[in-house]
Amino acid sequence: MTMRNYHASRWDEPLIHAMGAPGRRGQLFPGADAAGLVPAGLARQTPPALPELAEPDVLRHYLRLSQETMGMIGISLFGTCTMKYNPRAGERAAAAVNAIHPAQPAATMQGLLACVHGLDMILRGLSGMDRFTFQAAGGADAAWTQAIITRAFHAARGEGNSRDQIITSLQSHPCNPATAATAGYEVITLPLGDNGYPTLESLRAAVSSRTAALMINNPDDMGVYNPEIAEWVRTVKAAGGLAFYDHANFNGVMTRIRARDLGFDACMFMLHKTFGVSKGGGGPAVGAYGCTAELAPFLPGPIVDRSDDDFTLVEPARSAGKVREYMGNLHQVVKAYAWARAMGAEGLREAADISVILNNYMEKRLLQIRGVSRSHPDQPGWRLEMTRYSLQQLFEDTGVSAVDVQNRMSDFGIDAFWLSHEPWIVPQPFTPEAGEMWPREDIDYWIDALAHVVDEAYRDPDFVRAAPYNQVVRKLSSADLDDPLRWATTWAAWTRKHPTPA
Ligand SMILES: Cc1ncc(COP(=O)(O)O)c(C=O)c1O
């Protein structure tokens, strides 16, 4: 296949604070002057230090910044995150939320509450749970919701102090042990057995009267599905613990299994992963947390209730506390609702099947590329919607790392990131996930781009190590990120760290 060469626009664009001149402005209409509207006691004595620019300067500045940003609209196969395309219709629907203040009375936002309740009902159907909250602003936040609900649940039964351990597995997402530890639990991490997941014996040895909960994903981030999961849940619950299903890797099992049917007490779905919503580079996202009626009184409030003729906001009786402001990122809930309605039940089922078929198609082709191997190569069996691979052989042969390969692939229009979260259990890992929406040409192009870069690496490793060549920035120096004195996320912080010499 012919590689498409990408070339980003490059501008020497200054920060907007370094642009403009006093007195420059956009259009002002008669009567729009705010002078005198703010009571004297509340008005500023000195104007804020804002840049002053004419409208075309502002337009050109932001246009150039947008040209320099590749965005998530190349081919993006971010495994364990599935950066799906975000349909524009969903964006349009969500824009209506801009006109709503989250603190306004429920009676004045019935349409929005209908969407929240609608998505709640769809997720209940997909999981078997009784109630969902959308307050958590991501998957890790939803795991945190589980950790605090676990604490509140056991405390209400007089076991808050004695149940002080949470069990997880080595290949669960790190947010499970991390949130459990942050909530004060001792974390027991089960090692892997021969099949790629921990053995039932290791779980049986770990559970006790100290077990507060199991927090686990399945399939895990290697794409390995633990078929003994129902027995796992039975074992934990027999010991008095709760069972939480991190359902972030839901794409391949969507409509095929339900968390409640496997015995779980609670689960979470990432709307920014499975349900067609943008992750937005760290937010705003949503981790939809659902649980049984037994745990529902501990949910963060408010949650949306439906009565005969309207939607109301209710505070759960024994809430474990809020995890975010108001009801969370409701724009994303509207988008996910629109996506799920457009897909329909049949569409969701088909999407699950396509994602598994495409992943196995990818696997067949990727494993033919020199230097590429599958994680746990000795373990036979299918992976579900994604597979974790390793470029360790390529690294040993050439010194070219997975990060180098990823950088070079971006020169051909392949969006980063698609390696693996830390810690890297598999050396030089990568985890593309096809999902259901990419046509076969795009999947083939992605694989061909990898094969092309691997071939370059064997012929000229230094060339690949120096990539990317066609991006706005050639190489980012991590030294800048590691030194708090050199970076700043706001202009105010920047000026504090870099005062103008007197
Ligand atoms: C299995 C799993 N759980 C949890 C998370 C955490 O989600 P978030 O990044 O939205 O906090 C991820 C992220 O990719 C994940 O793959």
C-alpha cells in the first residue's frame, strides 16, 4: 500500500499574551458598554492584564494553533481506550447543554434529565445493574467511586475497619489498585497463572474476613478474558466482599455478557471509550458507575429519578459523598445517549462482533511482521477486542523502541498514542484496538505503516530513532516536563516562574 505522507503546518506562533497592542479590539455595539453595571465595591480598581487584539488577529492566531494540532482525526487505534470517532450529530445535541446552568431547578431542565435517565436505562439493560451515576469524570474516577462506596457499605454494617483489603490482578488497569490504596485499603495484587490470568487457587488463598472488595477488569488490557470470572465473584462474595467490574474493555463483550449476570455488585463503563464520546486528552470524560439496589443508597448525588410525569433530582439516603461537581460532565452523557440511540440494540451487538473480528484480523497480519510478538506468546486462544503486542525483538535487534516506532508512524497520519499505560509489564508494548468503525482499508493502512517503519528500522535504525520528521515539533524534551521550574500550565504561573527583569 502507498504510504500517505503527512506534513503538519509549522508556525512560529507567539503566545497570545505576547501579541497585540493597547487599544486594539473587536467590534463594539452601542449600549454594550458594561461601565456602571457592576457595583463600585465589586469593580476592579485596575483592569486585568489581558492582551488586546483585533478580531482578525485572534482568528488567525487560533487558526494557526489548530493547524499545528494534528487532533484525534487521523487513524486512531488507541487500545484500551478506543478513541472512537465522535459523531458531529452528538456534538450538536450536546451544545444545547451550554444554555443550562447545573444549579437551575430540575423542572427547568427536563429535556437534559430525560437524556441522563435515558442513558441510565440503556446501561441498566447492558449491565443488569439497577442504577447509574455519571458524576465520575473518567474511568479512574469511577473506580474511586467504587472505593468510597465500598467503605461506606461496610461501615454501615459495622465492618468498616475490619474489611481493609481490596483484591485485584496484575493486569487490571492501575487505577484499580491506585484508587483502592488512596481510599486507605491494603491492596492484594494477584500474579498471573499459566493461562494469562491469576488462578482461582491464588484468589481463594487471598480472600478472608478482611476482604472489602474485588476490583478487576475482564478482558484485561492484554485482551485476555478470564472464563472463570463468575467463580471469582462467588468466591469473593462468599467471603463477604463486594465485586466491582471495571468494564472499560467493554467493546468486545457488549450485549454478550452482563455484569450482574456474572454476580457483580457494581460496574463501570467509560463513555469516552465505548460510547462514541471524546476523551479530550484527559477530559472531560465520564466513567458511568452502575450498581445494584443494595448499593444505590451510597451513590454520589444527585441522581435522576423518574416519576409519572417528570424527572426529579434525588439525594441517595446514605451517600458516600460527591466525586465531582453537580452531576458531572453532562455534555458527554448527551453525546453517549445520542450515540447509543443511533446504534440501537442490534447496532451494539454488531459492533461487538466486528470489533472482535477486526482485532483477530489485525493479529493475524501483525504477527507476520518481523520483530513483533504477542504478549504471553505461549498462551493459546483468542484475544477479544484488542491484543497487547511487544516490539522487544525489534528493540534487541536494532535499538529502535516502541516509542520511536510510534513517533515515526505519526509521519504517515497515524495518531499516537497506542502503546500501553505504565507500568510496562510487557516489554516495548503496543496495543492497537480496531473497534467497529474503521473500514478495512484503514486497518490495513495502519498495519502497512507499522510494517513500513519496522522495515526502515532494520535498514536504518538511526533514521527511525530521530523521527518524527513531519510534525510541528521534532522531538519533545522530557527534561522540560520533569523540571517544575520550566513548565507552566497557565500564563499567571508562567509569569510567576519567569518574572520580567526590573
Ligand atoms: C481497563 C481500564 N480501566 C480504567 C481506565 C481509566 O480510565 P480513565 O483514563 O478514563 O480514567 C482505563 C483507561 O484506559 C482502562 O483501560
